[in-house]
Amino acid sequence: MKLIIGGYAQGKLTYVLGQDRQKTYRVLDGDCLRDGDALAEEAEKSVKNRETVIVNHFHLWVRNRLEAGGDPEREVEKFLDRFPDCVIICDEVGNGIVPVEAFERAYREQTGRMVIRLAKEAEKVVRVVCGIGQRIK
Amino acid sequence: MTVLMIGGSGSGKSACAEEYLLALSAGKKKYYLAAMQAYDEESRARIERHRKMRAGKDFITIEQPVRIQDAALYMEAGEKTALLECVSNLTANEMFAGGGRRTKEAVTEAVVNGIARLGEKLTHFVIVSNNVFEDGVVYDEATTAYICAMGRINQRLAAMADEVVEVVAGIPIMIKDGSDRR
């Protein structure tokens, strides 16, 4: 798994797609595939065509799963067991004032903790700033 | 050596800062300076999580929500090192303590001078600060003054520090190297 992290609108997906033009990708949007196993089900379609799975807007997927009362931490482990070669793209959401609302605080904290775990497991971690990738692992 | 460690919420900066101090402080006294005050269940849980992380690592904890230089009064003589967690709490406490509000200029001076004075007594000092700058939200006047003070404080601390490390996804990234020292 590769992890891509960076601020909003920094060109993270474009960066990933530009890395290896020989590959074909299946881009999954974490904001659209919000229900239960929707993400994994959509990713299954990549197997037949040998596409590389990209999970875009991972932070929104975490947010949606938390809102739905899911357990994103466990769900993502299961997902990675099945798709160990995927690319996960996540916004940096912790660089701001601590929000007043409890859910907003929990969402930021949980996303951060999950990203740390993903970074530990990842073969490569890239931070994207202004469309430029800086490999940090 | 003075190290400024900066990161967002849930970036893993605390764990990184601990590792740094442990690597620097072999055989020396280690103080953990806690600026966070427990005011509700959530802050108590956060303090407890940090306490568990430090367990068995021989830290002596000093709770010092304001006037960080006063932490020296509770330290023993001899070589010592400290980890300050964190500047964002210290700054908020200095700004809003007692229900009032001090100006960003006064708060900047209080925090920076307090840290500098305390730093003179320490062999190694790891200072944890927070990136509160990049959420793109326009806040009320008080919060804006706080963010502004934090920005100035971070800049002054970074200028003082031998090393500045940014933590992203639990990974330390050196943004000011010790070799830059003038």
C-alpha cells in the first residue's frame, strides 16, 4: 500500500495518476462509497481488469463511516488484507484550531491516528504540496 | 540542544517528541512539563492517554499551565532535560487565564521568554507545538488573536531551536537542521 497525504486541493490524485502511465487505475471516491462494504465491493471490480485501486478522499470515507456508526479502523484493515497494493489518498485534517463540536474533534483525531497506522504499514508515504510529491517514507 | 516539534492534531507529534527526548537524555533527569489543564472528560482521557504512553519511561511530571519558567522551581539540581507539551495549551492558558484576555503581543512575550528562561537551565529541551494554521476558517477576533500569537511564538521558538521537526503521519521531517546553527 502507498499512502499519499496533503492539504485540500494540492493535486494529490493528479500526482498519483501521473506517476505511472502504464498502469490502469480504478479510482474509488470515499465520499460516494460510504455505505458498509461499498468501497470493498467497488474495489472487487478492479481484479478482473488488473487495475490498481486508488482510494481517494479517504478522510471523507472515515468521516462517513464514523457518522454511520461503523468501525473504520477495522474495516480498513480488512480492505488492506484484500487489496494490499492499493493507493490511499487522504487530506491532512489536523492542522487547525481544535473544533468546538465533539464529533468534529473525534473525526480529526481518529483520521490522524489511522493515518499514522497506515503510514507504518505503507511501503511508501508521499506528502503532496502544490502538486509536488515529497517522499517522507 | 533545543528541538521544536510541530504537527497537527493526531499527527503523532507527542510520541515522536518522547522518542527524541529519550534518545537525548540517557542518564539524565527527564521532566515532562504538562501545560494542559483537565477541565472535562475528554481532556482527562487525553491526559490519561499521554500518561500511559510515558509510563515506565522515568519521566517526572510537572503540571505548569502558565508561567512555564516556574517549572524550574520544582526541578532538582544537576543535569536535566525536559519535554514541554504543548505550546498551544500554554498559549491559550496565558491568553485566557482568569476569564480575561491578554493581547497577542503580551502573550507572545510571556510564552517565549518563559520558555527561553527555562531552557537556560536544561541540557536538552524538546518543545511540542501545534499547527493550528491551515483549516482555512475565518474565526472570531479572540481566536484570530490566539492563532496570530501562536504563529509568532512558533517563529521565535524555531529561531531559538537547534532543530525544528515537523511530524506528518507519525513521520518526523527535519525542517531546520542542527547544522544550520550560527
